[in-house]
Amino acid sequence: MCGWFGHDVPEMTIKTDPQYSQGVSRVSSGGERRALGGLLVRKESWRLSGLARLILAIAIVGLATWIFLEIYSFLAITTKESTDTLIVEGWVHEYTIRIAAKEFKTNGYKRLFTTGGPVEGLAGYVNDYQTAASVGAEGLVKAGVAADAVQMVPSRIIGRDRTYSSAVALRNWLHDNDVIVNSFNVLTEDTHARRTRLLFEEVFGSKVRVGVISIPDPGYDQRHWWRYSQGVKDVLIEGVAYIYAKFFFWPSAAESQADLRSQSWSVPESFPPQPTLVASKRSKPLSFAFQRRLRKIVSLIFRSFWKRGGRLRHILQEALW
């Protein structure tokens, strides 16, 4: 074979062991090989370089660190509305009850409601006076709030989805007593705040502005919550609970039965047209209906990927290693 300058260049021959090449044929110049009559195909693939893997690892660590440092403030949110109505979750501790009483007396509220279902330790609903709503109302009166300013609104649901059930009970009570509210603040504890606001907004709809007040736990430093067992417990439990409420929550059968009362709601004719409570499921704004559908779609996609976790892990391994 003749080279560029007239010199002979020896030909290069690549030999393949027949033991390993039987049934394998090259079908293109792009590195593709086929075997077993085309049932198996070997192709070139792109993978992350060492530098790219390092950058990706740094980005993941940075994101995890940011989430770690910001998750408490994300869950323990406080966003007040300008309103004359205060809602206090009755299950809160005594120190929160005292702060709630001060909040009511110093910020121009005119109405105060307590919510909550059967107290812990009971097998089920007994009566309205053995509920967290009743316990909270009694504590507020002892803390100096006038008895005629406090209205307990008990829920009869025990077990799961108690916050949602409490919101449904409050909405039903307001309707039954012809009380119209355009906004209110819900006072709760610590990392429970964001989930509380989410579920109350779900029940009351977009025409009722829902504020939330988070009272921190005095037992640990919220800026360094990871140093305390109670802080870690609060963040982990409420973080998972918020994800569940945001993407996977659907009312239970008991809650759905309680919610049926709202399907025939209508505003009394004696009231002038104004933003009111949600009248029915069919009258919910499109944005909330769209949010529910979107959450269901996300849930289905997540579950689909979860079932195919083996293949997903294989793909990630191929890309990273």
C-alpha cells in the first residue's frame, strides 16, 4: 500500500476471535453491532465525564443544603390577613393558648372560633365537650378572653385528616348560622402552619382569604432545629405530611359524607351580593378544580415512576457511572 510520500505503509489487519464473533456483524460505520439475527444491538452511548459528575454532585449537595436550612421557615410560615376573625386550633399547647388570647385582645379581632375533633385517648366521638375545640375554648377563657367572644366548633371525625375535618366543620357551622366571612387567620403551632393553610384554603376556596399564624415551640431553637430531637421530629413529620396533603390527599369517606351538606348551599337572599363562603363543589373556582386535577396527575406520574424504579435506577446508573 502506497503512502503520501511514496513510501510503502503496511496494511493493518484486525483479527477477531471466532469464539466471540460468531453471529456478530457490523452493519454501519457508526459503531453499531448486531447479534442473534438483529435481536441484540450494541451502540455507542454518551455518558457524563468526571468533571460533569463532580459538578452534578456539587449541585445536588448545594440543593440539599439549601433545602435543609430553609425547610423550617417554609413549613412554619406566618402570613396574616387583615380581618376581624381568628381561628384557633384547639389541640395546641397551653403556651400557644396564652399567645392566642393576647393576639385576639391586641389586634382588633371581634370573633374567635376554636376547632378540633375528639380529644386523644378516646375511641371515638362522645360529645362536643370532649373535643379539642372545647378544650381550646376553655383555655382561652381562662387566659382572659371574654366567654361570649369564644365559639367552639367541634368536629366529630377522629383519626386521619383531622385538620381538613375541622375546616369542614367550621365551614358548615358558619353556613348553618348565616355567618359570612371574607377572611380569617388560623393560629396554630410551629411547622404545622403551611399544611393548615393549605387545607383551610382547600375547604373554603379562593374567595375567602386565609391567613396563618405559626407559634414556635419554646423548647428548642428554630434556627438550629436539627440539634434537637423535637425539632427533627417536627420537620420530618410535617414535611412528609405537607407533601401528602399537597399531592396525594383525597377526603376520606367520612369526610366526604360531612362534605355533602355543602352541595346544596346557597347564600340567603337577605344578604347583598359579596364574596362569601364556597357554596358547593360545582361552584368552586376553576383554579382550584385545576389544582386538584394537576395534583392527581402528578400523583399518578410519581406512582408510575415508583413502580418502574428498577429501570429508572438503571438509567441513572448508566448516566452517572
